Amino acid sequence: MGRVGLLVDMDYCVGCWACQSACSNHNSLPVGQTFLRLINNQAEEVDGELKLYKFPYPLALEKCADCISDGGVPICVSTCIGRALTIGDTDALFEKAKNLKGKTVIFL
């Protein structure tokens, strides 16, 4: 595998923070620390409701690569309730992302 990437399908991200919590727990990090963070980077009112736009991003890329090199699916991907995260080769993810309107690709 070449460079490893993380594809985030924002249509499926439910903003539950399961990926962030799982990352912290899996890596035995102190409360409040994680290698992956989900932030609300924009908010807008739509039909009287506040809509938050979520965006997961890696904070420590070398740690994300370590998790992937263990041979399994990274804990953030396997615990994603919305199945919004996909890990894989950046070239393959880029091709997949081209067919997904409005998606976000994060390269690790």
C-alpha cells in the first residue's frame, strides 16, 4: 500500500464522537486527549434548527499510521456508527471520492 488515507463521507457522519472516544480509549490517552478529533467548524440555522457541520481530522498522523499498520481496521473506522470513515490507499480513496459529491477526503 502506498500512502494511507482516510475518507470521510460527511453524508453519513452523525456527529456522535465515537471515533474520537474510541481513539482515546484504544491508545490509553488521558481524558480529553486524542489522535483524532471531530470538530464542529460551521453552524447555520435551517428552518429554525441549528445545523452543525462536522469534520473529523487526525491530530497525530504518525499514530494513525501505526494503528493502520497493526493489520486490522483502525478503531476509529470500526466504531464509526454512521460508517462514515474508510481507510485505504490514497489513490484508491481519491478515485472513490471523485464519485461522491460533497465528501471530504483527509490524507494521512
